[in-house]
Amino acid sequence: MELHISSSATKAENFSSAQLFVDPTRHTTAPLVTGGSVVGIKCSDGVVIAADTLASYGSLARFQNFSRLMKVTDSCMLGGGGEVSDFQEIQRLLENLITKDFCFNDEHIQTPRSVHQYLGRVLYAQRSRLNPLWNSLLVGGYAASQSFLGVVDLYGTTFESEVLATGFGVLLGLPLLRKAYRPDLSINEGIKIVEDVFRVLFYRDARSINRIQVATATSAGVTISEPYSLETKWDFEGFVNPRSTYDESTW
Amino acid sequence: MASIGTGYDLSATTFSPDGRVFQVEYAQKAADSSGLTIGVCCKDGVVLAVEKILLSKMLLKESGRRVHLIDQHAILAVAGMGPDGRQLATRARQECEQYRNIFRTPMPGHLLAERIAGYVHVHSLYWHVRPFGCTVMIGTWELKQGPSLYMIDPSGSFYRYYGCAAGKGKQGAKTGLEKLDFRQLSCDDALLELAKLINAAHDESKDKPYEMEMIWIKSDTGKASLVPPYLIETVRQRAEQLAREEEMAD
Amino acid sequence: MWNASVVAVPATESIQRPDFMPYQNNGGTVVAIGGEDYCIVSATTRLGLGFAIPTRNVCRYSILNNRVVLATAGMFADTVTLHKVIKARVKIYEEQQDKPFELRSAAQLLSNTLYYRRFFPYYTFNVLGGLDEDGQGFVYGFDAIGSGEKVKVVCNGTGQALIQPILDNQVERKQQYENKQITNLSLEEALDLVKDVFTSAGERDIYTGDAVDICIITKQRGVFVETFQLKQD
């Protein structure tokens, strides 16, 4: 009995210091300050991506005017969700990448596709070190008369599609985007669609806000709008009196 | 040069009895014997220009460039040994990147100049390194400060200028620069002034042909860029024409 | 005297956070059939994640040369990376040796590449198909860490358990009620079979659906790819 107690005590004493020596670097095992969904849609003459301006600290709406969209080059834009500090690290990497091209002055610039591929490799490399950049990223762009829209996640998964969303947007937004998508959408129609998606997200995603930014990439270049608020409507029957919908649906 | 051959010029680590470091002075000679390099800080930006002597007729145009982009907001021009200048350009790029990584804002010109000057300076302190055989000009543009221009010589000393010149014919160029009104001068107008100064310094009968290189940062965009070749060609022809007219008038 | 420490043990252990799990299952099913003078390598295009379908159209196969095709199910990020590695090695080989990369070499390379990561595996389930040196169709199936064998027919991925028995039965004539002779399937019959098994698997496996890319490898035409639509539900 006594032996048992003393060995446990030794274990207890060594535990915290052993932990320090085994793994002196701390990795991201959970995100702290997070951004929510990003959605994007290809249009006939460009691409639209959008994100709300909220950076949450757990369930706290911590930073309500945080821009999650970035202009990478004149033809490429980036939207990010997930860990905010990791997103800023990614922004830094891209700035350095772009500045190197700038200094070479050989007309070579990163295309949206190459930015997407680059981020895919960076995030895959980090996840392989078990120290992921905890983000979901949307890369949009318009280069050589071609629209590009791709996504990268914290595992380094990369793929392209006509409509894309991250986070809750995959569950609540993608069906709407797929329904609304046509190859001949105009940019303004595209903006309208992503606004609708964010309205729905605001109603149902508790980590969202009705203040968004929209970025577009067209032959005229990349523009990122100032943040603006979406009109919301709360007097739907189902919102006012949730019981009224019980007959038809379970949730 | 009475002191040559007295043994004090073999190492940059030894002063001569009269207080000079000959190795550094020789490096300055290397910088002074190259084509004329001029920088001007205007009311709306900063412009650097180089008279790049073409050592062979077979040289491809725009090769061996002497003006370099350092960052979105910083430029550099070299008088003296091209490779030495390129190493400083590379170093300057690293400094700018490092600064941006830490402070997330473009590197201020005075810090960039100070860092590069320090780098040049340490190369004048040790026997196992050779001083840089070049003088470099650094132009930057900042949101609050606007444009600024610095020149760093092989000793590592650096100063901020309205206008500066290095290389062959720098005396004449300096005299010309002193006549300019930098409070009024715009970058666009400066191009012609620089072309005139380089043209005046160049003796066609004696010197090898040259290529004019120009780089600038203008306030309207705050972004560095090489001056487009057609603009350089225009001001160069204009400068040559003005010179001919002047000759005729005499 | 020791009591305080004894109490502290479980408390200290319980504040440990779970480590990051570096794997993700994106599903997908791959099937390969080797015939007398052809080979079929096919892969679904759905990218699944939990109960969501982030996209319906990804490419899970790589044409290594005009007689070898690789198809992979499992984690998509690993799939893309593995294909990059294999394609680069094949390219280097073909540049240096100036001859096509043989099917069996590709199988060995793939096995080595997977086993190299034995203790941090690529979460991928591969099939490799093509024509061997004699022009005969053969396929290889591998697990995530490089074990594999040369066979006539194989299925890997989330639909494996649904499809493999059917392929065994139909292609290799196994478990037949009356022991029937092995008859070689023609290309057309094999194609129909592939389409059928994917359609069936799509009914029961949520990670199989949307479409299937079918690579047909013949000596005459090289690699020819067709896409067969599946249900999107």
C-alpha cells in the first residue's frame, strides 16, 4: 500500500516537468479566436467571395470588425475562416511571396491557381508536422479570362468548384449556392446570392454576424467592399411562434 | 598617393599613421570609376538614374541591371561593382522582409539605410572580408514622410540627400543638381534633368556607349517601378537634342 | 504526507488536451479490372466529409503514362500529395532512362513510397492498373502502408466491402452455385460491370456517388477516360 502511494506521488511530481521536456513546443490543438464561414461563387465574368467581419473568442463575439478577405494580387483574392492568428500568418507568407515576384520584375505574377496550390502545400506540410494552420481558405480570382475558385483546409485538402463554402457554410450555404448557380450569372447576381447565403447563416449559425464584406475578381481586377450590414427579417411565423412549425418539421 | 607602398594598404584592419584606411579608399575608387549614378528626391517621389556603360556591343539590352526593386516602397541603384551592389540589394530585400514580418508595416527609409550602411561598414573592419566596391543609393516612399533618398559609400557612412551623385563625372552632376529646385521639381520633370546630367557627363568621343537606366517611386501610387523604356528613350533623345542645340548656339 | 500528491494525479492527467488528428476520411471508391488486352481503372469523384459533400467533382486518378493509371481512395489531401510524388518519380525515371515506366515498376515504386511512411502513413487506398510488358491487363491493390498484390480485379475504398465480392463472383467466377468455367470478360462486358457495381454501391455507401471516372487502357488507344454519372443523393 505504501509502495503504491509513493510511486504515484513520484509520477505526479514528474508529470508536469516530463511533459515540458518531451514536447517543449506547443502546437495548435484547438483554435482560439476564430472566423466563421466564407462562401464563393463563380460568375460568367468573374468570381465573388464573401465573409462576415466577426472574429469569435469561443462563444464571445470578440472582434466585430475584423476583415477576413485579402487582396493577394490584381487577379487573386483570399478569404479565410478558422484561427485568426494562423490566417494572419498566411497573409504574411503571401505578402512575402508577392513581394519576391515584385522585386524580380520579370512580369511573372502568381495566378489564382498557383496561390491555391501554394497554400495547399503550406497547409499540408504544417498538418504533416502535426502543427496545423487551423484555417479553411477560399481562393478566388480571374486571370487570362478564366474564373478560378478553390478551397484549402487545415489538412491541406485542395479542390476547385463553381460554388464553394467553408465552415457552417458547407451545411447551410452550399445547397443554396448549388441551387442558385448558373454559368451565366452576372457579378451582381453573384453578390446577391452570397448575401442571401450570409443572411441564412446569420439566422442559424451562432458564430456569425450580419456584417459582411464582398470581394470580386473580374477583368477590372480585385475589389474588396467596405463592410456593410445585411437587412434581416425576424417576423417569420416560424421565428415568432416556433410551435407553429411543429406539424411539418421536427427541427 | 605618397603613402602607397608603405604597407598600410594591405588590410582594412590597419590605419595608416595619418589616420586613413587605404583599402576602403580603394573601394571608393572602384565606385567612382563606374558610370554616373544620380538620385533626386522630388516633391512627389524619388528617382534614381544610372549611366550603364556597355562594355561590349554584343551585350543584350537590359541585362546586368544596376537599378533594383527592394520592396513595394523601396528602390536601390548601384555605382561601382555590379555584383557587390546586387548583394546589397539582396540584403536590403531581406531587411525589408524581416522588418515587415516583425512590424507588419513597410520598413522606414532611414532604418533601411542604417541597416545597409551597418552591413557595408562591418565589411571594412575585418581582414578576412573585402569592403564593398560600390556606392549605393536607396530611395524609399512612406505614407507619412513621403519620399526620401540616401547614399551609402564603401566606408559605411550614409547621408540623406535632396540630390546625390556617384561614379565618373559626379562633380559635374553635383553642380548641376545644386541648380535644381527640389521643392518644385516633379518626378516627371526630373527624368529630363537626370538625362541631361548623364548626357553632359558622357563624352561620346572618349567613352564607350551607355544605356540609361531609371527607377522611381511616385507619390500617386507609392509603389516602386522601373521607369518604362519608352519614357527613358524619350528623355534621352530630348536631352541629346538640347545638348546639340546648345552647341549650335555657342 | 503523500495524500495531496495522490489526489493530484488524476487531476493533472485530465487537463491534457487531445492532440491534433492529422487524418480525414473523404471516402471514395476505386475499382480496377485487368482483361486479356485491356485494363479498366475507375474512381468516384465525390469528396465526402462526415455527412456533407463539399464537392462532387474531384479527380482521384492519375495517368502515369499511356499504359499505367493510378487511382486512390481515402484522404484527399494525402491522395493529391501521393500522386504528386509518384508522378514526379515516374517523370524523372522516364527522362533519365528514356523508356516507359512499366506497370510492375510502378507497383514497386508505389509500395516503397507507401511503406516509407510506415509510421505516419498516407491514408490512401490505391489501385494501380495497366498493361504489363506482354500487353496483358493486370491490376494491383494496395493497403495504406504498401502491402499489395498483382490480381485480375480489385476494389478499394469505402465501397470495397460492397463491391469486391461481386467482382470476385463475376470476374473470377468465384462462389458460383455451379462451378462455372472462368470466361474472360470482353471490354464491353467489363465496362458494364464497372458501371453496375458503382451504381449499386452508390445506393448503400454515402461516400460513393455523383460520378465515376473510368480510364480504359488499351494498346491501340492508350488511356481513354470517360465519365459515368451516378446519383447525387
